[in-house]
Amino acid sequence: MKLRIATYNIHKGVSAFGRKAKIHGIKEAIDLLDADLVFLQEVQGQHDHHAEQHAHWPQVGQHEFLAGESHHSAYGMNAVYDHGHHGNALLSRYPITSSVNHDVSDHAYEQRGILHAVVHTGTQEVHCFVIHLGLFAASRRRQIQALIQTIQRDLPPDAPLIIAGDFNDWSQRLSHTLYQQLGVFEAFDVDAHHGASRFSVKGMKQLLSGKRNRHARTFPAGLPWLCLDRVYLRGCRVSAAEVLSGAPWNQLSDHVPITATLEYPDAISTDIPVTSHEQA
């Protein structure tokens, strides 16, 4: 089985300072991705001021608007204010059998949550976690531990797993913890010299060696430099991964999206080397 996925911070569907509505262009661009699963951050569930200021502002939450008729949606409300709220969302071409939002807010000035949705593809259940971590390193470490504890408590150790979103981890310090405690890999963790499979003993030793891996550069959208957005995986193989920089993505949000094509065990051998590439 193959799944095409994407992760994207949509900046609440507006330009800087909310002066221009971008949500319609974002929907058109996401539709063109033809992704089975889309992990979204900074999704506006409601914003009364934008609805008043912008003509044709969606009458429903952005997660429902972006899902349209082709996808199901789940929404995790994180930040709540007088005129609305925003959070994380998952769009899925397959039925979403359950969803729960875990509050991992670390202090009063940043409201953060992790959305856990279970998707049934027809052949298996895939556990999807949509994540947007805090701006402070100590907060991110605590939020990652909360994620790990939730997964270890609620999921079987071999359950197919996708963790995707905006990690705000510009120093790239969180991956080793996730590798070690969850047995995951990241979509761009390819050993260019050896082509080692992430499911081989050699591949896992390389991930746990402590060496910094090459994650995708996704921020800022005009000239992506920082590696803020990630896709961590378990129970599948990545046959392709790319960063979608350039037009129209550099005009829609302050991040650019990542896409990846995943292959699940009914169609792969775990000894096949994993390949991926980054598009400049």
C-alpha cells in the first residue's frame, strides 16, 4: 500500500499581519498535491475579524474548507481568544475512526496541542500525530516527552505511526530522542554514502549514533533555510520526499510544505534501501 502525505504550516490562511487572505490559494495548492493525508498547523477554526475584513472568507472552519468533498477532517483547537481559535488539523482521504487533542501547553503565553487521529486505510490503521511545538527549547523538550509518553501508553509498539508538523527545532536537537524512544526515522534521514535501510541493523545504528541528520529546510518560505518541519515515521518505507519551494508556495505562507510517498509492508521488503530527495 502507498500513501502520499504532506505537512504544512498555513499561517492561519493570511499574509503577515493578516492584511491579505491566502486561504483560497492555499486550498488550490493543497488540492494539486493530491495527498492522501495532509498534516496542517496554524489552522483557523474561527476568526470573526478576518471574516469581517476579507470578502469570501470561508463560512466554515479552515479544516472543513480545505477538506472539501474529497477528504475527511479532524481539528484540534489549541489557542482560544475572544474572536476565534486556531490549532492543528488532519485532512484524510480515508475515514478517520477517532481523534483526540492532547493539551501540551507549557506556559500561559503559548497554547499548544498534539492532535492524534487514527486513519483506516482499508488494510490497516495508521496513527497520525499532528504537532506544533513551542518557541522555547525547554518547552519543546517537555512537549516531546509528553508525545512519547502518549504513544508508549496508548499504541502497540509496532503500530504504524506518522508524526508530522512544525517542530520549531531550528537547532535540530529533538530527532535523537524520537529515534531512541519510539524507533522512528525522519523522511529525509538518508545516508547518502551507504544508502542504508532504516529497517536494517546498520541503518538503525546510524540513526542512533548521535550524528546530526539532514532535515528539510522549510522556513522562511521566500528562502528556506531553517529545518523546522519534519515527518517522523514507523512501519513504512519512504520512496520519495521533497520540499515544495518556489511559486506558489513562497507566496502563501511563511513555511513551505513537505511531501512524502510512503510504502507499507504489504508491498515492500525491509532490506530495500530508502531513497529521498530535496527539491531546491
